[in-house]
Amino acid sequence: MNSIIRTILIVISTLILVIGISSYYLYQHFNNELQPVEGKQIVQVNIPKGATIKNAASILAEHKLIRNAEYFTYYIRWKHKDTQFIAGDYQLQQGSSVDDIIFTLSSGDVLRDTVRFTIPEGYTVEQIALKLANEGLVDEQKFLSAANSREYNYWFINEIPDKPQVKYILEGFLFPETYEVNKSATEKQIIDRMLMQFEREYKSEWRSLSEQMGVSIYDIVTMASIVEREAVVDKERPIIAGVFYNRLFSQPAWKLESCATVQYALGKQRDIITFADLEVDSPFNTYIYEGLPPAPIASPGRESLKAAVTPVEHNYYFFVTKKDGTSEHHFSTTLQEHQQNDAKSRGSW
């Protein structure tokens, strides 16, 4: 009897040992089959709509991104049983772990056939066209032509007056921002996207405020464009806008005398404006002509638009750069104070 029991125990122990060893080697094999494949190549794959986990695993295996489609499927059912893959095109790298691949496909980080670009605040239509052309996104002349058109469906387009002195109808309305568009987007589609952003940024209450001020949206954008080119520090934008409005609404009216408008009249940026430059005969030269220039001189950003419609009320009529590296300004009410601030700024006082 004892010998029978001993035999049974030996058989059971042997079976346990065999099962244990088999399980260990099976686990090792399973684990090895889930190890990252060798290589560092970037591979683009498409997970079609309606594909099951098993379908996706076969696609990954075909592209040599995983070692074993069947084991990959088992692993998901074991560790990530509620996982669902999102259809689309993906860029995956050989050598990625199965968990990284699963995360990418389930998070929907699909490859988009788009391109991003950034338009800085204060750019003119011509600067925008040149920048996008240099980035290979547009034909410069086609873009300029599209920026001189009214064929866009936005409420403010009808607020833009017809003026013979204006080179580009949409000057000032191509909102400066970072955009993502389809690589195949046309010049007109890119401009339409920028106009859409302008409409989003220009708050509805600003329209009421501008009416109370007695100025049109076109005047607001024109004023904002001057503020954009004159100011560097955001907190000063409403103050600088107030200076120009004080001059604009004074009786009798003062010339705005903005160097930024002279730069636009010259058609190019200069580090130093000379007295000869101030005499250029252009309707955009606010040292010669009273009132606002005929059109915006650049694309203003959010803070400049806000400053133009909500200026600070004060008694300043002058400002001059401090020349201390802060890009801030001295503000003054009288010409005498302005001359003193100018001398202080230049270090001669």
C-alpha cells in the first residue's frame, strides 16, 4: 500500500515539475515573442475602419513592427482587454515596445496630412506671403492676389471700404497665429482660415464699443495695427492707443506722427528713420497727413486689438522709447515734457 502511495506521489510530483517547467518555458517563449523587433526604421501603417484587434495585429506583423500577431492578440486580451484601436494612418518605429504600440493605436495619434505655420504679430500681407512662399506653402503672387479679394464670407468684409491707395483689401485682417492646414490647401483656403480666426478673436462687445467711440471696425484695425508696430510691452498698448486717440480727437486734430506708418509708406523696415524719410509723400505718412492712414499697416494681435477698442483714458500726447533695454516708453502731456523725456532717454540729461 505504501509503495502505491509513494508511486502516486512520485507521479504527481513529476507532473507538477513537468507542468512547472513547461509553464516556465511557455511563459519565456510568450514573453520573447512580445519583445520589440530589431531595427529603428519608421514605418507608416494604416489601420482600416472596422478592423479588429486581430486584424490590426496581422498588419503590424506584416510591417515587422511586432514578432507574433497571435501572441500580440492574446497579450491585449490578457492585459488590455477593453482596448480599442482607432482607425487611421500611423507612423510607428521598429523597436517600440508592444505597450507603446498599443498606446499609440488606442490613443488615436494618427498621422495627419497637415502642415503648421506661424504668422508673427505685426506682419504685413507682403511679409506673410513671402514667409509662406519661403516655407513652400503658397505661390507668393497668388497669395497676394487672393489677399486683394472680397470673395470671403465674413461680416467684416463688407466693412472694408474701397480706397484706391490701399494695396491689399485684407491688410490687417489676416490674424497672426499658429495654424495647421492641409498640405494641399490653396492660397485662398489659407487666407480664409486666417480670416476665420480674426472673426473668432474680434469680440462681439467690441463692435458695440467701437460704435460708442464713433469709429468703424476698419478704423479699429487700423489703429490696432499702428499700436502693434509701435508697442513692444503689452501693458503699454492701451496707453499708446490712448495717445493716438487723444491726437485724433483733439480740436483741432493733431497729426498722429507715427514712425510705424512712415515705415509702411517706405515699403521696407529701417532701423533708423531720417528726417528725409519723414517727408515721403504718401497718404500713409502721418507726419504729413492728418488722421488715420488709409488702411491698416500690419496684422495686429489680440492685445493690440483690445487696446484699440479699450484704450486708457489719460492726457498724454507724446511718448518716446526709454532706451534702457526694457522697450518701454516715457509718456508726457506737453511738448516741453516730451523734449525732456527725449533728452533723458538719449542720456543727454
